[in-house]
Amino acid sequence: MALTPQKPTAPRLHWAVMLLLVTWLIPLAVFVGPVRLTPYRLALLVLFIPCVTWLLQGRAGRVRLPDILLVLFAIWTVISLVVIHGLEGIQTGGIQVLETLTPYFLARCCIRNADDFYAFAKVLTWIVAALLPFAIYEATSGHNLYLEIASHIGSSIGVTDKDPRWGLRRVQLFFEHPILMGVCLGSVFALTNMVVGRRLSFTRRWMASGVVFVTAALSLSSGPLSGLVMQLALMTWNRALGWLRARWALLLSLIGLFVVAVELFAKRPLPNILLSFAFDPDSAFFRIVIWTYGSQSVANHPWFGVGMGRWDHPSWMAPSIDMFWLYNAITYGLPGGLLMVAFFLAACATVGATRHLTPVHYDYRAAYLMAMASFFLTGWMVHFWNGTYVFFLLMVGAGMWLRDVPEAQPKPARLRAGAAQHRRPQRLLDPELEPVEREARRRR
């Protein structure tokens, strides 16, 4: 009696990553002495020892350059804080190390293959979809129902009052600011379309993508909207020029030519031109001022920064530093800022360096790098702090497994031409379906 192959079980996200994501959604906070404890910080404390154990067991695979750079960044933050604040800096530095290393290495250890990455993207897509009704209600009514419910349970974060735009309230949900909502949820857009959507029909793929796009766009912030539009443009480029192997090199060349042309012929610097498209001209001007005085503050305190103290800016300026890539240099000195930038770029370059991947892995890599591009762009317009910082590092670590994928050997041209006439259906290219296909062939 012939046995029919069993249908493969759906990929499941590792319990540790799921725990962190669930606690990340809870906007409660209590103070234990001077320490602010949130559910996701408690989860990081619980997961720190297991994460170290998994690292020692080699679950993260080979040690990569981004791993080393991030550890050096975490060590330098503690050193700089102790130099500036003395022993009091150990407490802040300890929290910084916890929120820096744990989410990144948790993803490195627990998201190790295509199934894990798909499960991660699917959970994020469902989270954003579940938040859409709350976002629509908040945008149209002006009331943050999410935080109102949380406030009945315990001490929640405060509601940020912002002027409406286009007759709608800027949606905050469980984040400290609407722009952070747009940054985090907007980074899921490419993952939904190119990872989760890969197993859906064309209509369902773009319906799911549209849900993510609308939810993130309701932040009504220029930064997140720029990130969404950029991801959409990159997906369109990838789709339109899929036949061209050098399409990304071509795109980078065109961007380089554009930057050179602007520097040579434009009357204003490129950042000023890009920020002129912001919703609020005053906000755009303020970011230019942040860069001007922030870079001067780095020059004044190049080695250890200013720590948690006052950075060098005029009294009429707000103290916030709405620029993640500059914030670390101001706070922890130039070494800290350069280490964070180097870590991020090294992670992207490491994943992008893998060649001869399967079609599934190519799509997953493209989606990951598009999400990283969104973070890079928005990082010049906002600082990532608290839960957003943890989510950012979790996302960076979630794609590092792609560098450990064995490179597929390219077929000779004549074999590729012959195989193209007998290509399997696209769905059978998914890694978890291939064992079932092989079993079915063996029994036939």
C-alpha cells in the first residue's frame, strides 16, 4: 500500500523570539528605584543567560564581523559612560549592553534558516494586521485606544499629542512617538511582500502588503513614509529588471551619479533638498540644525562623548537628538558612533556578499536588505530608543543566517537552457516542500 507524503507542518517561530515580540507589544513600565522596567526589558533579562548558552554552543554559526563590531560597541558604551559619570555609569551601561546584545544575538541563535525567517516575517505581518483597527480608530477619533486599555492595567507610557495632518491624528499605538511606530511597522513592508507574500497569490500578497503600508503610513511622518516609498521603489526595480544580473550595481551607480550631480550643480546641499519634502518645514530645518550643532558637539568631545549629560547646543534648541546615526557619536564619542555605523553596514555587506543562492533565498535576502535600507534612511530623521532600538537590533540579527547558506553551484549555460523548459512550479522551490517532492518521486 503506497503511502502519500505528509503535508509539511507550518514553520514556527522560536519561543524566545516570540516572547520578546509579545512583551514588546505591552506598553507598561514601572520603576524599581532609578531603573525603568518594561515587559520587554524583563524578557531580555530572562533571555540573556539562555542566549549566552546558545552562543557558546555555536547555535549562531560562525563568528562574523558584525558580531565583533557590536560587542565592541557595547563595551565602548560602558567605558564612555563610566569615564563621564563614574560608577553611576555602570547601571546605564548595563542596560545599554542588555538592550544591544541580547536582541541581536537572540535572532542570530534562533533564526537560522528559511523556515525560521519566514515564521518571523509571518508573525510580524500578523502583528501589524492586528494593529490596523487600533491605528484607524486612533487616526479618525483622536483617541489612542491601545494606550487607554493599557492604562487600566498598569502604568503605561504617555500619549504624545501632535498636531493633526490631513485631518487625521498621527497614530502612536504603543510607541513613545508616532514616528517610531512608522519606523518599526514600516520596516515589515518588504518582508510581508517578498517573504510571506511569496507563498500567496498575487491578490493576497498585495492585500497583506497594503495592510502593512497603510498601518505604518498612518504615522503621517515623513521619515517612515520615505522608507515605505523607498522599499516600494526597490521592489519595483527588482521586479522590472529581474532579468538583469547587475541590476543592483546599476542602481548604486545611478545613485552615485545623482549625488555627484547634486553636489556639482545644485544650489543647496543634498540633505537640505531631501528634507524639503518633509511634512513640517520647521521639523526639517531642526534636523539640519541638529546635524550642525551635533557634529560640533562630537568635535568638542571626540573620545567619550557627553554621556547622559547635556550635549553642546544652543539654549533655544530642544535637547532631543532626532538622528540615530549621530546620536551614538554625541553620546558615546566618535568611536561609539563609528562602531554602530560600521556594525550596520558590515551586517548588510555580509548578507549581500552571498552568491549563487536559490530563488527563495534571493527573495529573502532582497527583502531583508530593503528593510535595512529603510532603517538606514529613517535613522537620519529619528533616534531609535527603548523598544524601537531593541526591535531594530532584532531585525538586523534576523537576516544574518543568510550568510551561512551554502552557495548553490551554478549550472552550465546549456543545462540551464534545458532545465528552463521543464522548470518545476514556483511553490516547489520552497525549502520545506523539497523533501516531500523527493519522497513522492521516490515512491513513483
